[in-house]
Amino acid sequence: MAVEIKVPTLGESVVEATVAKWFKQPGDAIALDEPLVELETDKVTVEVNASSAGALASISVPEGTDVEVGALLGTIDETAVGATPAAPAPAAAKPAAAAPAPAAPAPTPVAAITRAVATAPALTAPTPVPAGAAPGGAIPLSPAVRKLVDDNDLDRALITATGKDGRITKGDVLAAIATGSAKRRAPVAAAPAGPGPAYTPSSDLPPRPDDPREQRVRITKLRKIISTRLKQAQNTAAMLTTWNEVDMGNAMDLRAQYKEAFEKKHGVRLGFMSFFVRAACIALKEWPSVNAEIYGEELIYKNFYNIGVAVGTPQGLVVPVLKDADEMRFVDIEGTISDFGRRARDGKLSMDEMSGGTFTISNGGVFGSLNSMPILNVPQSAILGMHKIQKRPMAIGNEVVIRPMMHLALSYDHRIIDGREAVSFLVRMKDLIEDPQRIMLDV
Amino acid sequence: MSDAYDLVIIGGGPAGYVGAIRAAQLGLKTAIIDKRGALGGTCLNVGCIPSKALLQSSHHYEVATKEFAHHGIKASGLSVDLKAMLGRKEKVVEDLTKGIEFLMKKNKIDYLAGSGEITAPGEVTVKPNTKGAKKQTLKTANIMIATGSEVTPLPGVTIDESQIVSSTGALSLPKIPKTMAVIGAGVIGLELGSVWRRLGAEVTVIEFLDVALPGMDGEISKTMQRVLKKQGLNFKMKTKVTGAKKLKTGVTLTMEPRDGGNAETLKADVVLVSIGRRPVTDGLGLDKQGVGVDERGFVPVDEDYQTNVEGIYAVGDVIGGAMLAHKAEDEAVVCVEIIAGQTGHVDYGTIPGIVYTHPEVASVGKTEEQLKEAGIDYTIGKFPFSANSRARSNADSDGFVKILADKTTDAILGCHIIGPSAGDLIQEIVVAMELSASAEDVARICHGHPGLSEAVKEAALGAGGRAIHI
């Protein structure tokens, strides 16, 4: 019996992935749960594991191909002999006795390197689709409509549907093209009527001779998606940044006073992130537009507070999300973040854990940044940048005092957030951090 | 030759010539190479078209001899002028192939009659058909292989195209055989078997499997076999042909039951071998260029129809899948659009398949057997042509329409028709499926009366348990 290997559900809003690497070749023996193929998505890299033991019978989709959720990747022949070690063996699988046995590749090291994919904090933008929204979103496109949408790289969610039962008609797409209202990114140039595979744009460039002092590295699909996201944020949002500074003295005193007791009781170190996350939740509740999103012609206000927190890994930064952070205790927040950090380093974060954020906090201070302007994590409307705590002479009353200061930056989408709201939000954050007791009392 | 092409297509069948025209429309400088000496490929020269010409002619004869009386028309002294019949067929083919040559000229596509071989990346060498003519080397950015397929031989039954024929020979038999054996109850076997049966041959169809039209919906296969049997076609199912002995007066086939039993023989004037087709890749130079071929000879391609070698594409029968001209054409169009920088996609779930017997058989989407195996819950809407007023008026009411819809969503999953004009009726469901319509959608769309398509509407109603006329 052939068992089908299919693209698994990749988590919220992820419908497409690229086949990055096959760990097995047809004929190779496969143990249960052994990684077979690696898929890249715009969020993370995931491995598809064997749902049964046997031998890899066929590969339907070669590396580098885009696949949709549910698509057939290949098949496993369950009946292949000698290939039934049910244990999720950490070692490489033994080749099937009957198979001609090419050297079985050891999947694990490769997987370890590529699983947690480096993404800048502001980039792993989930695109949550509000329940019940997106009329016509699930209705398949007709052939002509599908081609027009693909050819022009349109976002179907932005096309006004006039067809029966909310279907997008060809006329709807033509209208959207004419008004430019549904562009996903910069419009694709008209099909070049010239020679050559026109979909490899680098071939349009004049040849660049190899230089031994230069290293040429092909841009990964993931990096391209990241670039698209960055440009999407810059192209669509009216983005600007407001700045403030916060005196960390009280928070540092509080931390110093209870650090040991906290760690002793909870087994978790008390950091500053919990202060900022809780303060952000309070400020977000007071300034709901900062927690909102623009969706087509609507504003979506979210009455939940999922805070994305940048976590450093050797491969780069990932942004796991603290779900319902407003209901989390300090210890929960610190514990979850340290767990995220550990698992991010091992590449064990799941897609769900990196989806669904409503607001993001990025801490450039850990690298020593004194001042950076964060870029939006679309479709979120604002992002907070924390920075290094630096002792600075401050005027307090009429005296100059040395205080531990931190700059705060809030980048926001001016289309949805007014200047007054953004500034007030940041001032509120400042007030809460400077007097942490207010966080406890929510005043 | 210094002027380079954007696209060189090897093979002038439905995939090749349609792809060439689309390429020209998109502004690509295109050449098409074909060694047959006439464009149109198997389909036009020795396949779909000539067989349809003979099916139509032989159907007229059958109607005149067997059904006129029922309509109150008296005719006597009817006979077949085979030479004229074959002549008409030749003329149809000739006119159509000329038409394609004209289309090549109109679209400024260079047509080279000869064998094409890929001799280097971006280079195709053409050995012209004309003797003594020099080889030509074409430089091109892209190559599309569209070389199609050929008849699969049967070991022990060697085709000589006179006594033991392939579909090609069966389209040009010099005289009507008294007896004919057809090996394989697939589309070609049943169509050509019907032609010669109608013209007077005693035809026996031998099939290894236990159903005619294997792969079709089981109910359709069964009905097809029953109807053809009623028309006078003999069937020997679950039977394996083991050898053939040619005699002066005919061929003796030796056969044995598939599941064991005594061997037997069958003598026939002519034997038609129609057990399938295999891809053609000989002489293309695939080996030297490193183009991969699978164990059955097909050329695997990615979703852009590109082979494992960049710049070399393949479409149609040669890449496997359903060996149908319309599937090949659609692949060629999409492939060329992708080469030109556009996007494209063929929906393999909605490719219709048609058998041009009488009654016709047409099918799209999943069969009932496939749904059962996939564990999908479905509803069935079935409507017989005997309850359709137009079919009754025509005295042509064998068969039925069967629509399979998803039990939960009512989405149409498959449609299978046996009956008059089934091949044209199916197209409504192909469109509906491409647009993700439900069975109720089709049922709620107005159908002209009295029309055969009302049977489709009634079957769609039936999927919701509310057919009107039955």
C-alpha cells in the first residue's frame, strides 16, 4: 500500500510553502516519524515526518517547487521490507534490505541548522483573517480569474467581488487592475515578448564576472519573502516613529530587591521584558487603535493582546507570540520567553507559536543599540523598540542627576493611529515603567 | 543559421502546433519540427479525426439499414462503397492538416519537416525528410518536446499493418473483413471495433480485465458493454492473448483464461492490437543532454512543464497522464505562457474523456469507485435518456447521466454520461466543475426544452433527491 505524503496544515494563514530539501530519495528506507522533507514557509521551516515506516516510493514535487497545503509531496511504500524500526531513531535510518541502498543521508544535522529560520523581529508578520470576514475568501477562483490574479500578482482579498455568492468575476479583477486597488506588491512588468525564461529576472541583468574577492550567495526564497514583507510595510503604511525616554531606576531597584526571591520561588529569572509586556497591555487597552489592523476598507479592533517578542537565536531573530499576555503573570511571561528562547535556539518553535500577534516588542538593546527605528510587523499597526539602558546626566528639578535611561521608539501606521494616540500610548508606557507599582494596580 | 529562436518545438501534434500558435501570439520567434510530413500528429492523421470520420460514415450506414424502417422510411439496395468511405476520410484529414499548415504560415511560425534532435543546450539539429537535404542547426532559448506517443506492441502478436494491425492500419483496411479480433477493450478498440462491426464484420473484443473501458465509472463500463453486445459486438473478458499465427487466409490467435483454464484459439481475418500507447522519445538526444526519462519512457517535468534540464520543456502524451489531445493542447498553452513569463495551470481534475461509440460515453472528475476508495461521502443523481423527451423523439434513448456530488457541500465531484451526444453534454459539467459549482447550481440553471441537456439538469436535480421527470 502506498501512503501519501501531504503538505500538513502549516498554521494560521499559511497556505503555501516551498519544498526546500528532500532528506530521502526514492528507495530509501524510512522509519516512523523520521523527517522526510523540509518545507520553507514565510514564517518558519518545517519538516514533514513519515506517517508510517517503509521506503520512499516516489517524490511528486522536486526541491524548489511551491506547494499548497494538502498537496501531494510523494508516497511511502509501507510494504518495503526491512524498514520497520518503529522507534523515532535519532540516528540515520537504515537502508531497506531490499533497496540498492545508496548511503542513507543523516537528516538530523541538516534539520537542526535549517529549522529555526532567521527572521528579523518585525518581519514574521502573521496575517490573521478575522473569523467571518473576507467574503468570498474561501470560494475558489475561476480559471480566467485565477490567471489574471496570478499574472498581476493581486491580493484577492482586496478585490471587490460582484459575482453570484460573492464570487470574483473577471470584470472585478479587470476593474481592480485598472484602479490598482488590489496590488500585492510592485506591479509585474508586462510579459516580456522576448526570448529566454523571463521569470528569472537576474538573467535580464548584464553578466557580472566572478571576482575571487566576492562571494556570490543566491537569495533564498525566505529572504525574498522577507523583503516583500518589508517593502509591503513601507509601501502600504504611512509609517513614522515617535520617541521617548524612560528612567529605569525604579524598575531596576524593584528587580534588584526581589530578583533572588523571584528566582528562588519560580525558578525563572526576573527580567525587564515582563514589565514592558504588562505595561504594553495596559497602554494598548487604553489606546485601542495601536492594537488594531487595517483590513481592506475596514479597521479591525482586537480585544485580545497577543504580544510578539523578538528572541535571539544563533540563526537570527524569531518572533514568538505571548497569547493573551494581559492575563499572564510576570512569572508566566518571563518563563514563556525563556522557554521560547531555548526552543528557538533548537529550532523547536511551532508555527502557531509564531502567529497571531497583535503588537510587537523588539529589543535592540541586547545588541547595544541606543536608538533604532523599528519597522512595522504587518498587518500590525505599531511596534515598540526597546534600547540599551545607558546612564545619563538628567535634570531632575534643578539638579543634574545620573539616571539609568532607555530610549523608547514606537513606529506606527499613521493611517490608523493618530499622532496624539501614538504619543499618548508611549507616554503611558513611560509612566508605567517609571513607576512599576502602577502596573500592579493598573492606574 | 545565425538567427536564434525563442522557442523550438519538436512534434507537430495537438500539443506542438497549438503551443506554436500560442507562442507566436505572445511574440516568441517559433519553429516547429515534425517528421511525419503532415502536421496534426497522431490525432489528426491516424487517430481522433479519421476514426471519427469512419464512425460517422458507418453510423449512417447502420442507421439506414437498421433504423430507417422504424422511422417509416423504406430503403433497399443499400451497400457500402468502402473506397469512397475511406476516400472521404482521407479528404477530411488532408484538408485539416493543410489547415494547420496555413495556421503556421499565418502566425509566421517556421515549419520544418524532418527529425529534430537536441544536440546541445539551446540547439536543435533537424534532419530534413527530403533525401540529400542538408542538416540544419537551430539555436533557441527554449525547447519544447511534444513528440507524443505510439502504439504499444504486444509480444507474440507482431503488427504488420495488413493482417495484424494497429489503429493506423485499422483506419485503412482495403476491404471489410468477415471476422475481426480486437485485443483490448479500451477506447480505441471499442471505437474501431464498432466501425467494422457496423460495416459487416463479426467482431470479437478480447480483454484481459473483467470490464470494458477500464478506469471508467463501473456502472458506465457495464452499460457500455451491454449496449455494444446488444449491437452485435462479441466480448471475451478476463482473457489473455498468448500468441498469433499468421495464415494465408487470416490469423489464429491463441488465448487462455486469465484466471486459469484451457487455452483456446480464435481465427480472424484481421486482428487489431489496441492495448495502449507508449511515449516516443527515440532520436531526441535526451540521453546526451541529460534529460531524465522514467522507467516507462515518459519524460518527467515540474509544474512549469520543465524537464530536469533548464530550458527544455515537455508536454502532451510524452510526459504521461491521460493521453488526450485536449489535455496535451492545454499543457502546451500553459507551458508556452510560462516560458513567456506568465503564469498558468492545468486543472487535471476536470479533463473530460470521451468515447465516440454509439451511444457515446463521456466522463469527468471522480468515478464512484474512486470516491468510495477515498472515503468521500457522496450523493448520486442519475437520469436515464429513456425519460428525456428529446432522446425519445430521436428514438435514441440508450444510456443515462450520472452526477456525483459531495454529500456535505453538494460540490460536483464527477459526471459520467453514456448516451447520445454525451461528449458534448459533458462540457456543461466541466465548466460547472471549473467554477466549483454545486449540483444544485446546475439544477437551477435554465436548460432549453426539449433538449438532451435536460437529462443533465435532471441528474443534477436527482443528486438533491428531487428529479422531476422520473
